[in-house]
Amino acid sequence: MRQLEEVLRDWEAVIGLEIHAELTALTTKMFCGCKLEFGAPPNTHTCPVCLGLPGALPVPNRAAIESIVLAGLATGCDIEKRSMFYRKNYMYPDMPKSFQITQGPIAFCMRGRLDVEVEGAAAGERVEAAGLAPGQTCGNVVRTDEGYTARIGIMRIHMEEDAGKMVHVGGGEGRIAGATHSLVDFNRAGTPLIELVTEPDLRTPEEARLFMQKLRLIYKAIGISDCSMEEGSLRCDGNVSLRRRGETSFGTKTELKNLNSFKSLHDGLAYEIRRQAEVLESGGTIAQETRHWNPSEKRTIVMRVKETNDDYRFFPEPDLVPFDLSDDFIERVRAKLPELPDQVAKRFRKTYGLSSADARHLAERADVAGFFERAMAGADASLAKPLANLMLNDVAARMNADAFFDLTCSPLTPARALALVKLTISGDISSSQAKDVFSAIIDEDKDPEAIVEERGMKQVSDVEAIEAVVDTVIAAHPDEVQRYRDGEAKLMGFFVGQCMRQMRGQGNPQVITQMLREKLA
């Protein structure tokens, strides 16, 4: 198959996502009082309601309704005051009732939008195809200095109950492919689940990945779900079809089911785009079907022929009355809406003069953003960029390497982080020394000034002292001096190293380098 970049020069991919999020912040299921607990022994949190036994009646979880309205407000959706639940019928072993309670044509949340920022190499293909200059718009794309912003429509966010969990035994990586038999755990059946359905506005696997990452940040910020893809509380189905560049009609789509990581979402869509292009270019046709992404084999395989709405036999849920949400209810939920990551990033750009990328990355985690703001409280704005670098490099690396590292209660306080930054930009310590001091702050629970003093790390920036050493080094290496003056510029590193050795590593390398350049000119 051809590479994705080659395919996208001839074909346009049309992608829509269906993203499911379990409301893990809740304590009970959607229509019964069974406890929500990940990892509990199989089939220990079930009752007649979530098992669908005759005569059992569902009762809606009010907190779940508040959560979906909060999700809708956070994603720019219109909140529909009147909606109702339906039965979606299908015969799968993980759905004990043989139907799922879900919403019909009108969901709690309708007609929203999220913008995703695509930068770097991933932005090149679409920007070049559209021929846009910065600030220009084409369709749902706005060109920016760093790449482009894609405006992705949200068709709906609806509420439903989750199915149980299938455990496949004997297959590779616990997947159905190659399994000898399957077990069913009904603990998850009835878990409150919200499903966001996008408009078919996405055009590349990278846009899809960025959209899902952004939605995950929003859901975590508003506190409705832990969004753990490893534990299955955030999952995604991807629908994709191809059409020739310049065409407007849709091709036949396939659905990739239960993509449980950002990488799987990206790689699965990329493979399916390449596969469909190969089929179409060889004169074949695309079948509407559900496919499974196998990450170990890096390919998709057919699961089943795709159902249509008629196959699901939707009809109104007879045991639940329609919902009528009041203005007062909606406004009470709106009052719980926190500052969202995009709003935080915008404020960081305006207040501290940070780049879009730095502001966005800082805003991705509430603990990191809060730490940064506390450190910058009352500080000079010139410290914002070096502090952001510390947060996005050293602190982020520590958090990634140590799963138990908690920034909010670590020895690295906002005051110590700012003090470390000041020591670095003043030239008292080098950037490499700053990394050692950073580690020592956390490991020894000491102030950076004390660590620098104890270890004798403070750099010498005194011009007269450095000049004496520079003169000595130049006088001791006449051959290297001549070679440097003859054009061998790389010898500057040799001279700096000799000076640093004589000063036992405490000379300011910037001052040394500048003085060497002047004297060797």
C-alpha cells in the first residue's frame, strides 16, 4: 500500500468520531443503585435492573444528567430542554437485556463545536492543498502562523447505559481475534455513558487524534470522568470514507470499533485510509462494515456487516417518561463550569506573553497550570518563558518517569521553582547545573540557593578573573590559536573547555565564550 501522505494527495478522507466516556465520577449506575467500581470481582455489582430481569424498572441517575449537561456546555452545545430515552435492540452477549437504553433523535446536547490546532509537519498537507495564507479561511479550516485550526462540529452528545465487558481468552493481547472462548462480566452493564458524535468534518488521522485528546482534557477539567483509556472509561469508534480530491459526495464508510488509545485511533484510521485507496484504485468497491484494528499486526479486519438504524429497531423506552429540563436546572449546572483549558491557555498568552504551544501545554493539566500561576504571582513577566520551559521539560519529564510524583505536594514548591529559574537566567548556575539542582530539590527537600552554596556550584562571572584565565589558555596553545584564526571554528569548544577546567567548572561559559571570541578575533 502507498504511504498516507501520497494517498492524501489524490484522495480526501472524510472522518467522523463517536467517543464514549463513562461517568466515573459517579458512584452508582445509570438506572439502578449498583456500585460503580473498576476492577471489582466479576459479576458482583449487579441487580435485577441492570440484568434486565422481568418486572424491574429503571430510575434515572440525576447526577448523570447534570454531568452530560455540563459536558454539553463545555463543548458549546445547545442544551435541549425536552428529550427522551429509547430502546436500541441488539443481540450481543454483553447486553443482558438484549437492548440498550439510549437517546433518540433529540439528545440532551445538540449542535456543538470544538476547534483543534494542527501544527508542524502534520499541518503541511492540508494547508498546501487549500493554498491558504495565515489568517485565511477555507471551509472549516483557518490558517495560522504555526499551521491551521480545524473547526469540528459536534452533532450531539447523548446519554446511554454501557454494556458489560467481554473477556476474550486465548487470543493475542486479550482480543477477540484468535480467542478460544469468551467470558462476560456484567459489572459494567448499566454504567452511565455519554457518547459524543462529531460531524464528518475531520480530514486526517492527526485531526482525529487531536480532537480526542482535547475532549479528554475538557472532560477531566469538568470532573465528570477519569477518561482512562487503559481501563476503558474512554473509547472511540472512527468512521472513515474516501472521495477524490475536489468531489463533494460521500463515499462508502467503514467503522473502526473500540479504539482504546490515541495511537490506535491515529494508526487505525491511517491504515484504513490506505486500504480503501488501494481497493478503489484497483477497481474494487468498499463495503459498509465494522472493522477491528489489530495493533500487533497493524491492520484492520472485518468484524461484521454494519447495522443501520432500522436494524436496531429504535422505539421509545416505555418505562421512562420524557425529560423536561428547566432553565433553573441548566443554569445551576452552568454555574459549576470551571475555566476550561482553552480559556486558561488564552489567558496565559495574554498575561504572560507565552507562545501558543507553551500556553496550551501548560493548560493541559490543572495541577501544572495552577503551579505555574502560583509561581508567577507577583513575579516579573520576563520569568514566564524560562519558568514555562522548566515546567514543560524538567517537571514534565519527572512526572512521566515517576507515576507516584505529585506536583501539588512535592518538595518543588512554586517559590523554589521560581528561585531556580532566577539562578539560571542570572548566570549564577549553568543550564546543566540547573538540572542537578532541580533533582536535588526533590530528592533532598532543600532550597535551590542552599544546594548551590553547599555544592560550590555558583558560577564565576567576574570579568577580571575570567580574563586572567582566558589569557593563560590562549598563551598556552599557540598552535590551536593559529588554526582557529585560519578558520577552524570548532576549536572554540576546545578553548572553552580548557578555561572551564582551570576554573573547576565554575566559570560562566557565556562570559568565557564572548571573551575568547574577542581575543581570538
